[in-house]
Amino acid sequence: MIHPSSVIDKNAQLGDNVRVEPFAHIQGDVIIGDNCYVGTGAVIMDGVRMGNDCNIHAGAVLGNIPQDLKFGGEKTYLELGNNVTVREYCTLNRATGESGSTRIGDNCLLMAYVHVAHDCQIGKNCIFSNCVNLAGHVEIEDHVIIGGMVPVHQFVKIGQHSFVGGGSLVRKDVPPYVKAAREPLSYVGINSIGLSRRGFSKEDISCINEMYRIIYVSGFNMTTALSEVEANVHDCDQKDIVLNFIRSSERGLIRGYNG
């Protein structure tokens, strides 16, 4: 169903069963998969590549040029996976740098007024509450939940299965499997409820908890803490993930909480 008041470039590629509401605008270099919905007044600009079963709600703007002074008009993209929901008035920008892409993985929910800047890389099954704002080059792994009104500094990385509390300021990397809150942003425990809901075993959750007890609660400096984890925590699927994330961090990690 294509409403007659919508504006769709003849070169745009729309899949089967795509619904476009009144006053939506879809530009020419756009590919939209099957069973997608484009709400009233939404704008889908050149360079957008959208999977199947996506829902783009009223007033959202997808694929505008990056808010980046380095951008010189090069050909770049915004890629959405399957079953992505973008709520009202979100703004999702293309990348900077020839053939670069801003990417959002399958099954993500972006609530109203979320901003995703150029070159962000977002994994699968993420939920961003209202007014989350990601600066450029942010990397967010799978199954991350971010509460409302959270800005994330450029080049920050947020690890898989983590939870960031609403109203936080994310200036440093957030490691996998943790809960982060307070100001300045701090480790406040592992995301045990989220992990349990996603099928993690009690043994794996215990392993994760022991790693972060050593890293954030023991009083060791980070180098010593990682050596202790490597030597004394029994092997589990998550051990290498945590160690590799921390060792590869370029911005440094969020702090531990001291009370």
C-alpha cells in the first residue's frame, strides 16, 4: 500500500508488501526489503539499505549526510538488518569515507528521538530507550540495552549483554555482561537478570561474576587483575571475550564503584 501523497523516486527499490504512509519521502538510491512499513512524514534518503520486516515510524529521517566536517560528499551508506524498529523522529546518519557504512543489526529497537551518528556499528537485538544519542564511530555489540537520555561519546565501545542505566554519560568503554550507572559512569554489578533471561547457565553467570569481582572489587590494578582472572578463574565461554575486550580497549574502561 503506497499512499498517493507520498513521494517515491522511480529508482528506489521496494520489496513486496511495503506500506508507505502519507507524506513520506523515499529517494532514489534506496533499497527496502519485504514487509516493511514507512510512517507518515518519514524520510528515507540516498544510501539506505533496509532488510525485511522493518518499521520506520512517523518523522524519522534515515540516511542523511553525516554531521561531520570531514565529509566531502562521498558515496556512503546506512544499513539496517531485518526486523528493525525505528520510532518517531529518530535520526540515523550515513557514514563518512568512501563506501563506508553506518550499520544497525537485526531485531533492534530504537525508541523515539534516538540519534545514531556516522560510522556507528550496532549489533543485533539491541534496545535504545528514548533520546539515546550516539556520537560518531561508536561500536555497540549484541544484546545491549541503554536507558533513556544517554549520550555516548565518540569511539566508545559497549560490550555484549551489558545494560547502561538511564541518564548516564558514557565517556569510557563499557565491558561485556555488566550493569553501568551513576556519575561518573561506574560498574555496579553484572547484568545477571538479563543473562538469565537469555539462557546463560548458572555456571557461566558465576564465572562472569568472579571475573568482575577480581577486576572491579578486589583492589588490584588492571594489569594484575587481568593476570589473576587468567590464572585463577576457571575456563568458560565468556572468559576470553572479557579479557580480549578489556585488553583491546582504546578509550579505557568505566570505573569501579566505591560506595
